[in-house]
Amino acid sequence: MNDAISRLLSPRSVAVIGASADPKKTSGRPVAYLRKHGYAGRILPVNPKVERIGDLPCYPDIASLPEVPDVAMVLLGAERAHLAVRELSARGCAAAIVLASGYTETGEEGARRQQQLVDAAGAMRILGPNTIGLVNLTDGIVLSPSGALEMDAFPVGGIGVVSQSGGILGALLSRAAARGIGLSKLIATSNEVDLELADFVDHLADDPATRVIALYVETVRPPARFRAACLKAARAGKPVVAFKIGRSEAGAQAAVSHTGAMAGADRMYDALFRQVGVVRAQSFADLLDIPAALATGRRLHGRRVAILTSTGGAGTLVSDDLGVAGFETPAPDAATADALRALQSGSEAVLDRNPIDVTLAGLRPDLLRGAIQALLASPTYDALVIIVGSSSLAMPELLAGAIQDCLPASDKPVLAYVSPHAPEIGALLTQRGVPAFAAAESCTAALAGMLRVAQFQPPVRQEAAAPRAVALDPLPGGALDEAEAKRLFARFGVPCAAERVVATAEEAQAAASALGGRVVLKILSAQITHKSDVGGVAVGLTPETIGARLGQMACEVEARAGVQPRRFLVQEMVGGGTELILGMHRDALGTAILLGMGGVTAELFQDTTLRLLPPTGGLSRDEALAMAQALRTWPLLDGFRGRPKADVQALVTAVVAFSQMVAQLGDRLLEAEINPVFVLPAGQGVRAADGVVVLA
């Protein structure tokens, strides 16, 4: 564990710089909250205008402190905070929490102040600035002025929260408390002048009190450290759940390639999270719902869910939402149905379908207990959702006790959907080990998160020999034409369609004869990338027809694009394969390879998958195959309805080769794309039929 972060979260002494004696003021709250919530260490207020705060002596300045504090909370404004930080660093303080705003979030002058803060800190660690601080519920240490700390007590549990927004920390703290969800640590990193999201994910991965890590993410910086920290947490068996804001931003700026339009910033975050095992929360509510389910430590190994209800409508709500998300709600097997019938006879029992409607369960804990035990023992089900109906309002303790009694018999997930508005029952159940939700959709989100965690295997990257660097002639800057682009792809081992560059109708006729069969004619221009948009592509031509078509094409392109084409490409006509798109995209998160349904409909259907390159080298064959299998159109490659199976191994080889090209060229490569790449039937390989390359 990082010693400075350990001392920040569990300090033996805390200095409060700029403390007020008035607990109603923001600057008065930290001391008040430390005492209110039972901090057992030493509190050292600093304020030259006050001699005492309660029964605590107040020191006139940092130099007067009787000891070096582990942590200092700096409550001064941005124009003075760096002065205190410099003094604290000089005295050997481990970490400072800087609450002031007025830094990079305000513009150029604020950025100058923030650098001033960095320079003043030296070796001392900084949380913030512009932060609301942190709360260590495990040890009863609150280093924050958040109004949420006015509450007297909070449920303590296994969920650690790291937020890049200060205000969200208080929102999650109060919401979790109201729902009975136990938290371990809450940290607001805010401007991240020093300590970042990745630092705390890394630390919480080692924290014995934390079982799940929840993140409120504005931006990931730097990506490599974040990846490493999340993989460390996954290997430690601690799931990470992230809610990323900014999903609606226009991540894909105007780009030359289709890939640029389809691989926006939010898609890159999806790819990053998926590769490091982070469960992405789709709503703010999910940021508590999913961790609440994961914190139980129960594992979901399949999609079959039993729904036990005493109120039909609510059961149908849950069943319907689960079905939309791809979960199954099969009827009970014969043995389970017999066990349920033995518990309840008469017309009330509806036990041959799912939801399983046991009408009196809410009023008879023995009946409820027996039904839960039968369903958890059933080989038909992987998880159980219990509908808590209005009949349970009269005896919530009995209900919660009956459910809790059954938990030790199985490690299957057990969730509750509280149908009436009864938050107190939801909190009671959650504290008894049964995560309870007020929306059917929350049950689905929780189970989907649990399934994703169970299915994720942290990658074990074999130390393979680095791919041999390909010797390249000096490359020009700017956009390459299609022939130049495909020559570059071929150097790295991507097979390309046979073709000839021509300038006249006579040369085109000779090229078509040499290639044999029908051919494709295209304009050859580095300036016009989307050739079909301007009439620059013609297919199915013969030596007899290509000459006249070249003349027509030249006139049409000039009329539509204002450019008179001088050179053309005659290319073998590839048929009988599946058209895919293979491209690359780079942004602040890293460089990703994109694979998807290709051709002119690529952007229309948006069936694509992204995978970020590792820190060095290209993708592995396993990663390339997983990309192909992730596509909705994977069945087309895998022999859908009698269709011949495609040469998937050749596709994998091409994806790996393309990724190695991207890795070797690095920042020199601005855009690269093959669209389409034809994947031919098994044994016949792949062919790159068009290409885009833009170099710095």
C-alpha cells in the first residue's frame, strides 16, 4: 500500500488550516464533524484570530503546531492555499486536502494558481484542489465539510467510492445511508493536481475493508495507470463499477475515415472498461445498485432467474425487464414444483410457471422460507428475485428474518424488489444481506453487472516475442491514395486485391485483360476518399466496357467534385465473401482497433467493436478473434443458415497484422482504414479492397 495514501485515509493527527470556531460556517464544519463522528486522533486547528475551538487549543500558524500532522485540511482561498501547502511540505506533512476552488476549472489564471500549488507541495501529496475531501467510514474518520455529514450515523460496509466530482460524494453518502447500503471509503479527487482516480483504485484494491469499488468518472487520466489499477482490482477479486458522464458529447469529429465517425470518445470508454473488467453503470442510480449486489460476494453463473412473488403484476414487471436484457425465467423443474406444492395447497398456488406466485408468502414466514429454500436448491435457477408486496408491510422484520435465514444455504444471488413505496423495508433488507430495489430495472442492472463480473477473466498476456519491425521506405505526409495505402497494408501482411494503376482507356483495357474476369474501376485520388459519393466507382466491367466507362467516370467526377481525375485503379472484382471494416482510432484514452460490418452501409448499421491496443505492440490472435465474435453479424462468418463458414483464421491474421502496423507507426499514423475487407469462404483468405491512410 502507498504509505502517503494510507496516512491520508487513516491519519493519526489532522491539522485544519483556517478553521473557524463557528460550526455553521463551512470552515467550522471539519473540526465539528471530526468530533461528532468520533475521530480518535489529534485535531490541530490553525487560525491566528481564535485561541480555542471548543476545548481544543487553536494555533496561530503552521510553524506553531506542536507536531507534524499526518494530514492537513487547507480551508484557505486559492490565492493563499499554496502558502500553507509550502509550509506544510517543509514540515514533512504526508498529505494536504485543498478544498478551495478557482484553479484550472476557471481558466488560464486558475491554471497558473494550480501550477503554483504543485510547485509548493514538493514531495507532499495533494488531494484536490476544488475537492470536498474524503470520508473513511471504516475507521470513523471524516475529512470533509460536506453537509451530508450532519447525519448522526452511516451504514459501514464494503463499497469504496471514488468521485471526480466533489458534490457527488455527499449525494452518494446520503443516498447510500437512506438505503442501508454500507460504504467503506469515499474520496473526491476533483481537479487531480496530484492524486488521481487510479491512485485510489490501486489503494482500495489492497484495502481489506473494501469489496467493491464504485467510480464517478469525468475523464480518465492517465489511461495506462487506470488500466493497471483496474486490472489489479479484478485480480484481487474486487469488482469496479463506473458511471461515466459526458456520454452525449460529440466524440467523433469530422474525420476522413468511417472509423473516425464510428469510434467516438464514449465508445472508447466502453472499450477501455470492457477490457479491464469495469462494469459500466448506465444510470446514476446504477452506481449504487450494482455495487450493492456485488458487495454481497455472491456469484452469478448463468442467466436463469427465479421470481418469487405474492403479487402478480410486480412479478411480471421484473420478468419482462429481465427478458429484454437477455435473462431467462424458466418454469420450475418437476422436483422443485413438487417441493413448492408441498408447502401450499389449494387454489392460491400457481407453481407451474415463473414468476412463481405463492400468494400467502408475505403473511407466512414459514411458507416464504420454504419456497426460498426450494428455489435456491433448484438446479434450474442461477439467481432469485423476491417480490416484496404490500402484504409484507405489516411484518417487515419477520419477512427480512425469513429471507436472511435462507442465505447461508446457497451462494446464488438473492435480490428483492419492493413493490410498494416502502424505503424502510428496502433498507432493512439491504442491511440483512439482501440488496433491495424500488425499480424492476434496478434488479436487471444488478444481475447484469454480477454476470459481467463473473464472466470477466483478467487477461494473461504471454510474453511473446515482439513482432519484427517492418522496414519501410520514407513515407510522405498527409493522405495516401488508395494504391499507396494498400501497398503499406501489404508490407505488414494484410492481403490486398490484385490491381493496376492506369491513366488512359487503353491502359485500363490492358489491365482488365491481365486481371481476367470482371473488374472494378475507381478513381485514384488522395483528396477524394469516399469515391462512391462522387461517382468514382464502377463494378462488373470487362475489357470491352472499361474504356468507355473510364471517360464517363472522369466527366461525372469532375462535375460532382470539381476535380478532374488523372489516375485510375483497375482492381480484380472480389465476390462471395462477407464485407467488414477494419480501422484504427486514436484519442486521449489511447489507440483502438475497430472491426465491424463494412461496405457502404458501415455507418448505417453501426455493428462494430473496439479494442484498445496494449501499451506496446499489437493485438493477440485471441483478442482479434474475440472482436469478430463480439459482432452481431458474427453468425454470417460462422456459417449462418447453411452459408459457407468464412476464413476466420485469415481474418484474425489480417487484424493482428493491421494492429501491428498501427503500433509500429504510432503517432505518425493519424487515420487508417480498410473498407471493405472481404472475408472469403474458409481456406480462401481475405482481401483488402479499399484503403485509407493519413499520415502526420
